[in-house]
Amino acid sequence: MWAVEKDPALRSDFCNLTFLDRRPDDDRVRATMQRALDAIPRLGQRVIGAPLRIVPPEFADDPTLDLDAHVRVVAVPTPGDDRALLDLCGALAEQPLDRARPLWEFTIIDGLTGGRAAMLQKVHHTITDGVGGLKLSIAMVDLERDPESKAADEGQSPSVAAATPLSATRDAVVDAAQRSLDAVRRTIGTAGHVVAHPSEVPGRATDAARLLSSIQRQALVTDPARSDLIDGRSLRRHFEVYETAFEPLRAAATKLGGSFNDVFVTGLASALGRYHERGGSAVDELRLVMPISTRRHGDTATNRFVPARVLVPIQPAHDVRTLFGDVHERLQSAKRESAVTAAEGLAALVSGLPTSLLVAMTRSQTRTIDFGASNLRGSPVPLYLAGARILGSYPMGPRTGCALTVTMLSYCDDVHIGLNIDPAAIVDSAAFMRDVRDAYDELCSGV
């Protein structure tokens, strides 16, 4: 994700837009961010690259970390409504992060109608994935508006030694060598097992063939994205938000015999089907990319997900019951792909390739995708940020070449959906948002 950003269309930073009932207290925001730095040490680190990329880059503590360079305050333009806020956030999201600093920016936005405020969190995907991002949010929030202050710990933190490309190279070479030795040990162990148990070879050959076939479907797709209507691409970002009640969607999933995620994707498929139908397109399926979390209990890694690709139907757009059944089956098939479990090993194989080749490979694969979707579970109780109550949070996932990326986050009794849209692809976003509303309304009331 770091290397392929040589092509700006492949940037992997993501945002979260949080609506607040008032402007948070400035001093408490700084204290909150210090708390987040303690919980997520990578927020205080920057990327150090080795000369000529002879080994992968690494994170190292930034001794010059300045919170004022990462936490900013701006005012929303007139008239201060939600549309003005979303347009401002889209413009802020278009600006790349400073690669010489820790890879995150938080912007407090003041002056919204009704005395409200907002915070736009922009974080690079190399720091964490969506699930890890929830850990970051937990480190920043309170369960009440004015919790009792805790006594500050005494003593000073030890000074941080400045990292250099030379020290990064030395440390990374040792790490790379250790990984190579581990790979050799695993290979030798596998070969020894085959010699000791030759009867298992036919079964292993079948598994290997199944794995290769799965890799071809997931990592070596050659046909382009399916849509002939939302096929434009640009570097611009257009943000939209949608809120609906949690319980009706959950009830629809139960009644239809699937999961909450099935309902989420079906709603998107129905909305896209309506948009294509009105635009005169006969396309009846699109390629979706959806992260499948591979985290296990106690896993503290920053990123643990596999971007699985699956063709999902978008017709019949107005028959949500039939559409739900088809979407459910397609998503179940994607979860059974054996390439999902092999993804980490595949990533290790390609990570050392020259940057130009990595960019070309990634670009060719992103051109096969129509849209992205992700579903996250948030807090069931109200939360507060530096004295301000959180009214809603809308994740804006990275587009990385897609026409749009849609992310759902539950909060209390509602679900909040953030849409990161390429305006060159979906040129009538207002009409598309009506399609989104109508699709989820029919799912909740028409089954």
C-alpha cells in the first residue's frame, strides 16, 4: 500500500467523518490525542525507507512529532449545512498525507448549523485497517460528557532516538533474513512431511490445484470492471452520508435467511441496479471488492484483512427478495475461496518487486473492480469526544480506482453509511442517493 502510491489513484488513506453536538474542548482534544498515541504507537511513527528499496520500508518513532501539525481547526463554509461540510471534507480528503510525517491528520470543523461541529479523521491504511481503526476510536472516546479526571502519571518519557535510512536498512535486513529463514524452515518441514507420508500427496495436489484456481479468480482477474455507466475515473472525491435504523435491517436479514452483511450488500446492489436501469444500461452484475477480516482473538496486528472480489447481481433491482438470495450465495462463495487464507503469503512474495511493477500489477487489478463495500460494528451506547457527544460517524473507505466505496458502521440504534464517490463515475449523486434510500426502504418494509 505504501509503494503503489507512486500512482496517486492508488492512495489507500481512509477517512471517518464524525458529527458532534458541539465543538470539542481544545485542551481535552490534545489530551485525547496523547491517549491515542499511547494506545496506538504507530500514530507517533513515520516511514523510513531504505536506499533503492533493497528491503521494505519500516516504521520508526518520529522524534519531531508535533500534534499541531496533525490536529487542525477550520470553519465550515457558508451556509454551514451538511452539504457544505461534505464538500469541504471531500476537498480535504483529496490532499495526500505528508509522507515525511506520521501518516494521519485530524481536522475539527466548527460552525455547523444548530451549534454542531465535526471531526474528519484521515489515516493511512498502512497504520491500520477498519477493525483496527475502531481500536483507535475507542482510545479517543469517553462514555460520558465530563468523566472524572485521572491523575497524570509522574515522570518523563525517555527521549526518542532519531531513525535514519541507514539504521532502518540495518534493522530491516535482519528482519528480512529472519523471515527468509522461517520460510526455509517451513518448506523443509513440508517436504519432510511428504516424504514420511507419501499417501497424502494426491490430496495435497488436489488442494494445490484448488488453491491455484482460487488465486486466479481473486488475484489474477483479467476482464475489466463490468459497468458501462459508472466507468469514468478521476482523483476527485465526493462524499455522501446515509442513516437508517438498525433493527429493521436486522429483522430483514433474519426473515430472508441471511446475515446483516447480506442485507447491506443487497441494498447497494439494488441501488446500483436502479441507477443503471435509469441510465439505459443492460448490465446485470458488477464486481465488488469487500475486505474479509482474518483477525483472530487477541490479534494485535495493524492490518488483518483480505480484499476478496466477487461478482454480485444488480438485477432484478426492484425484487429485493430474489436479489437478496443471489447476493447471499455469491458472498458465501467468496468466503470459501482458499486464496483468502493464502493472501498473507502471496503479499510477502510480491512485496519485494520493483515499485514500477507493483504499481502496474495493482493498477491492472483495480481496473477490474466496479465498487467496494465494508461493514463494521460500532458502539451500542452513546459516546463522547472531548466533551462533545458523537451524533454519528461515517467511514469513508479508500477508493483505489473504484467508482465508489461504501462503508457501514453501526452506532446505538442506527447504522451510518459513508459513500466515497468518484464524481466522474456517478455523475448524478443526488439521484443515486435516492436509489440508496429507496432500496433500503424496500428491504426493511417490503419483505
